[in-house]
Amino acid sequence: MPASKDDFLEEVTRAEDILLGGLGFGDEARIVEISLQGNRFSGTGRWADGETFSFESEEDLSELDRWAIEILTQAKKDE
């Protein structure tokens, strides 16, 4: 059975939770933009109330981080 759009959106939410949760941000935060710098990532996020914030990883990427970034990068291409 092919993946549905809802399944993909759930993956995006999981990816955001993995990356932002690992940096201490709550589940109300969403990623607006993300980029890689070597073996780390940084970007801009937005809270549910519209306020934006910057984030940056302090540790090298894990395999789970890489998966999450791949999902988010694909989502941005599909917009």
C-alpha cells in the first residue's frame, strides 16, 4: 500500500520533534528553515503564537538526526 499524504505529514511532525526536542524545544515549536553546516544543523523555528526563534545543534548528527533532516528537506521541496 502506498504511503498517504497524512503518513508523510506525520513523518514531518516526528522529524521536527526529534530535532527540536533534542535541543530542548517543546512540541508546539515547528521548523521553518533548516540547513546543514558540516556535521551539525541550524535553522529557524516558529512557536504556535507566531514568534520565531533560531536553533543550532551542538553535537554531531546522529543517524536519527540525518533521517529527520532528510524528511524535512524533502517536505520543503514538495511545498
